[in-house]
Amino acid sequence: ELLDKNEEDNLDDDLEDDARDVETEAADFDDDVEDDGQEKIDEESEITEINSNAPKRIRRKKSQVATLAAGAPAGGVFAVVRIAGAQHKVTEDDVVILNKLKPVEKYAVGSVHTLTDVLMMSSSHLTLVGMPVVAGAEVDVMVEEITQDKKIVIFKNRRRKNSRRKNGFRREVTLLRILEIRMPEEYKNHKHNLGEYSMEAEA
């Protein structure tokens, strides 16, 4: 009986020691977790501060960049020109598709022409309206290609007459590249937004 009591006392002491060890380990683990959490918060705050000081870049689609550079809402210089009886709003580096310009010897591929029928031109700070044209305004264009448009199918059917006809038509077109838009001499050096936007396109 004395041995059994001693063994029970020893077991109780061992259990108490194990419980103390478990509590000590749990406290140490909690301290480590708190330290790690504080370090992560500090790192995140540092990253936020660094990013807040970095310059912000706006990602735009190429079509949006072209629209902004063409004068919407306040970009580069654009003009409204009259070519072969039709009006076109153009800006530099645009491609205009027209009915085939004749004579072909004059409007050969690679030839450069200066248009003076400028009905209106504008920038972010200035608008010139012609009456009917803007005096001194010029637009340089280059004939880039002479080709045919997409085929149009013309189909006619006369019901109950056993009569039908199918034809195709391809319009001949001339492609003009806008090289430069020049304002009148007195407005050439006016300050305006050149439409410098980020060319970084979205995937």
C-alpha cells in the first residue's frame, strides 16, 4: 500500500510537470505568432508607403490612346478636310479610305499632296473655323495604297418567273496617310496638349 501511494504521488507530480511544460510552450508559441504578425504589418506598411510615392501609370487600350491623341477630350491637333467632295476628321498618322482618286498618274502610290480645303482645325486650346476654309491651314497626305474594297454580293430574284441574278461588286479605293497638320503661321507656336498618353495597352 505504501508503494502504491508513492507511485500515485510520483504520477501526480509528473502530470503537473507535463501540464506546466505544455502551458510554457503554448505561451512561447503565442509570443512568436504575435511577433510574426507585427513584422508582416510593418512590411505591408513599408510597401504601401513605397507604392504611394511611385508615379501612377494609367493603362489604356490602343484605341483609347488614338482617340485621346485625336483631340478627345483634349489631346493633339485635328482637322476637318474636304477630299473628293467628302468631309473627314483627321489627325496625324490617320488612314483615310476614299473612292479611287483620278487621274491615277497624279495620285500614284507614294506621291505626297498638300490639301488646303481645311474646313476646321482645333487643338486643346484653340479652334479655328473656316468661312468656308481656314486661310493658311494645310494638311500633308501621302497615297499609301490603291486597292479594292470588300466584295458586295447583289442578288435579285423574281418570284414565280424562274428569274434570278447574282453579281459581285468591289469598289476601287485609295488609302491616304495623314503626314502632318499645319496651322496658319500666326498660330503655329501656340501652346497645347500634345496628347502624350501611356501607350501601354491592356492584354
